[in-house]
Amino acid sequence: MTSSNRNNERRQKSSAARLYAVQALFQMEASGQSASQVQREFEKWRIGVEIEGETMPEADEALFVRVLDDVVTWQGRIDQMTDRALVARWPIDRIDPVLRALFRAAGAELVAAKAPPRVVISEYVSVTRAFFPDGPETKLVNAVLDHMARDAQPDAMGDARA
């Protein structure tokens, strides 16, 4: 396998991990299940398994677990960053639960600072398109995540607002 193929496969697995993380966070909120319960369910019944004749994508399971763990650890901070980005009229508890899960997953990656903020923003804007293919949500997500990235990692975002 060439280096380019390996990099492409790694990117696909990272993207799938992020999509699964958003789904898992949504499920945790909707069902009241713990992160460890949902994580086990995804690892056993969703990631890379065949469902109704279709094979679900493989994922970077370490990234999937890290995002879930970081959301649990940093949820208060992430939700505050999201509230600041959404403005006072739209606190996080008033938005669509899928968007809330998405902001939490992206926020966890921004707080952990293991991936460049622009990569995190781009990846989660793509995840947004999977849930809202024709809606205006991608623009909202892009703007909110840009604000959250500047809050979490001001030095990494450069001087674009100056």
C-alpha cells in the first residue's frame, strides 16, 4: 500500500470516528446511557459491522473513544464555549440535539488540541452535511466552530480577525 493510500485510509477512519462520536453523543443524551455503555455498543454493533447487507465504515476507534471521553471530561467548558459562540438568545440547550452532539464532539477536539483547529472545523462541517445535506446548518456549524476554536486555541487560529 502506498503512502498516499495509507493517508487516505487514515483520513477516512478519522472522519468515520467523528461521525460515530456525534451519533454516540446524541444517543447518550437521548437514552440516558453512559459513555462506556454507548462506546461498547458502537464497537460491538456499529463500527465496521454489516447491517442489512451494508458494511458500516471502519473507524479510528482510539479517536472515537478519546472524543467521547473528552466530551465527558470537558462538557461544562465545551458547552460554555458553544453558548458564547451561539450568543445569549440561543443557549446550547435550545438547539437541535444533533447539533449539540456535534458541537460537543468538535469542542472536545478543540480543547484537547491534538488536531489543528482548521482540520477539526473542516471535519465537523463535513459531518454536518451527513446529517443535514440540504440545510443551512453547515454555515451555522462553520461559524460556531470558528468562534469556539478561537476561544479554545487563540494562538493556533492566527490573526484572521485582526
